[in-house]
Amino acid sequence: MYTSMEGSWINTLFFWTFTLFGMINFIHLGLYIVGANTYDIMQWRRKKRLEAEKEQYEPLLTVLVPAHNEELGIIRTLDTISKST
């Protein structure tokens, strides 16, 4: 049988062991929650930024103008095309 001194020592050891593991698990859970929320906020900001960039996107347009010996009229043609786009 255990004496009262040994039982007290074992109870104290179990108490501090379970307390330590409980604190570690509690801290781990807290860090997990903070990390998950931080990740969600970063993804939300990224999504909003990508949506804003998508709205600002203007596709490029290529205009082919056939011109042969059009030195005089090409400037006026290019000015008209640039104003219409």
C-alpha cells in the first residue's frame, strides 16, 4: 500500500501533468483559431483585390488600316481611330 506521502506525490504529479497538457492544448486551440481567422481575412482581402482588378481590366484592341501611298491621309485616319476608341 501507498503511504500518505507517496499518494500525495503521485496525485501532485498527475495534477501538474494534466494541467500542463491541458494548457498546451488550450494554447494550441487558440493559435489554431487565430491562424484560421488570419488566413480567412487574407483570402477575403485577396478576393476583393482581384475583383477590383477585374473591374479595371480593359481589353486591348488592334485595328488594321490598309494604307498604300497614303502619306497625306494616314495622320487624319489615325487621329479619327484613336478618338473613337
